[in-house]
Amino acid sequence: QEFAAKGKTIQRPGWRRLDSAYHAGLKNAPEPEERPEEKTLPELSEGQSLSVSNASVKEGKTSPPKHFTEDTLLSAMENAGKEDMPDTAERKGLGTPATRAGILEKLASTGFLERKKSKKTVQLMPSRDARSLITVLPEQLQSPLLTAEWEYRLGEIERGELSPEEFLSGIYAMLRELAATYQVVKGTEYLFSPPREAVGRC
């Protein structure tokens, strides 16, 4: 079996040397508690053999991730895809601080986002149509990387390095390719809410 251990080994104490000296100078100073995420590892070398001192089985239950609230979703939008976005991206995440709340309001007003009060918090839940849209939407259009790429292109237009026509032609080409290569998901006629019954011409 393969096992993994995570921990930290301090190579150079840096500012921790001052911190230790400060605590050592205090009378009756409590011992700093070792945080679980900062477990120290002994000095290890490649190819070293280690013996297992003890083992135990722990039984537990997993819980589903919590639903988003207004604050947690705005934070998630700010950090969406950051680790995958190139360093050259002028702006990372989805939207800007000024537009993110507006995006959520638009999703709510168009019926893709529902607010449900649970105890003291208001949870944001995707509607049935929102889940259906994610099911049928090409993955490329769901990725924050597309936002990063378009932001980069808009920056090039601002600097005069790219014409708006070239940018739009790139979007047209992408849409044509998606329309030509898209594989229709079976059973989509049952995914979306039925349209409202027509009562006459407007």
C-alpha cells in the first residue's frame, strides 16, 4: 500500500527566531500549540525505509458541501479559476467588484438563481433550468479561462494591438466551431421547464 504524510520542516527560522526569543523572555509563557496543518516532519532522505508505529480505523460520515450564500459566492467568483489563469491575465476571476453583485441579481431575475432562507442565512440555489443549462452548455463556455482570455483580448484592443473586428471575428469562429461540433445531449427535452402557454399574439 502507498501512504502519504504531509508536514513542514523549517530550513531557516527567519522571523520565527525573534518570535521564539520573545516567548522565551516572557514569564510563565504558555507553550505555543502546534496547529494540525503545521505538523513537523523529521529529516527525511530519498529511499529511506520507515516502519509503521501504529494504525487505526476511523469511521465517519461525509457531509455535502454547504450551499453558497451571497458573500461566499461573491468570494468564489473573485477567485474562480485563478490557479489556471495565466499570469498575463489582467484581471482574474469572474466580473469585477462593481459588477459581481449585478451578475447575481440578473441570474436571480431571469430565474436561474433562487434565494432560500435557512435559519439565519440566505442560501443561493441553482434553479432547475440553471442545472439543465449547465448540463447542455459546452464546457468551454463554462470555464473562467474564457473570461480571462477575453479580458486579455480587450486589453490588447485598449492598447491598440488588436482591432475590435478581429476580436469579434474570433468569437464568431468559436461559435461556428461549437455549433458544428456540439454533441446533442439526449433527453434535453425533459430538462427545461415547459414554455408558458400562449394566450394570443402580443
